[in-house]
Amino acid sequence: MRCAIVQPSYLPWRGYFHMIQKADVFVFYDDVQYDKHGWRNRNRIKTANGPRWLTVPVAARGNVVTGLPICEVQIADRRWAAKHLATLSQAYARAPHVERCLALLESHLSREQDNLSDLTIALTIALAAELGLRREFVRSSELELAGDRMGRLLGALQRVGATHYISGPAARSYLDEEQLGEAGITVEYMSYDYPEYGQLHPPYEPQVSVIDLLAMEGDRSPSLIWGEDAASPAR
């Protein structure tokens, strides 16, 4: 049983979906502390003026939002959604598959959602389906985890029955592979090496939302993420 555990993000880049593709169970790590300047509520797209951030405004509680777990962070208002759709429509007006992308996004952004995790997780699952991915999705907040970082990670893996853990490369610095091995769990680190594709506005920028790829490449997008990966994109 292969498992990946990643914090929920807003309109993630293609590497995020590659991890979903490799996993049988994907855990949204939504009960860890919200990182204010991370990817939880924002991502980048390409525009004629270069990369641009799309940011979902979040409501501070007592002027301190960074002390909250991600699953408790609330969206400040709903006006941002129309602005994001307008920005995307303008930036990708000449993209061959933009209408399909905008229809998917509008179906989610038009809903009245107050919780950031509810929004980002629903969007991610919808985008995964657009890429042909059907997986088991779990929230860590439902697993009743406790302990330090490794203890919580191991607990999550054991609760979903994982025997193989798919991790981002940055975790090499702290991951206790020996402890995981003793629990019968092997480890695989991601390698993010993706081919370029045609973007509307050069120079090429790889660190943007998967929306950029979908708007430009449509049904060809999966082949530009996992390519000839032995794992099936539709288990």
C-alpha cells in the first residue's frame, strides 16, 4: 500500500499531482500548523508580465493565523474568487484548453466556502480527477494523530495501512528511515524532473500551478507529469 502525505495547497503545481499518481492513499496533512508564506492559500500562474500570485485571503484570529492548524484557517471573504477567475481568464485567453479549466474552477470557486482546507482539498481532488486520477483521499485531522513529527507521520502511515511511503526530497534531512523500516515501511523520494511544454509567455517557468499546464496541454497533461511511469494513472 503506497501512501503520500502532503499539506493541502491552493491549485498545486504538477509535482503535487505526481505524488498523488504514485500513491494508493493520499493523506492531506491538514492538522499541522499553517505556514503563512507557504503554498496553503496561494500559487502562481503565468501572465504577460511574468509569474503572478493568486492568493486566497485568510482571516486572522486575534491577529495570529500562523498559530492555527491548517484545518482551522478560515477564508476572509468571497470577493477574491471572482477576481481569480477574471485574472485566469485574461492570462490564458489564448490558451487552447482554458475554457475547460475555467469551467472546473468556477464550479468550485462559486460555492460559498468558509474553510480554507475544504476549498483547497476539494479543488485538488477535482483537478486530480481531471488528470484521470481516482485515489483514496484522507485528511490527517480524521486520524487522531499524536506525538512528535516522526511519531505523527508513522501513526498516519500505520492508520492507513501503508507499507511504502512516498516523500518529497526535502524530507531527507529529518526522516528517520530506520524507524520506518522497523515498522515495515519502505521510503521513496520524489525526483521532480519534468519536460518543458509550450507556455503563452516566455521564458519558461516550471514553478507554477498545474492550471497552466492544463490550460495549455489539456488531455496531454498527464504524459507531461508522470510520462511513462510504470504506475497506472487510473487504478
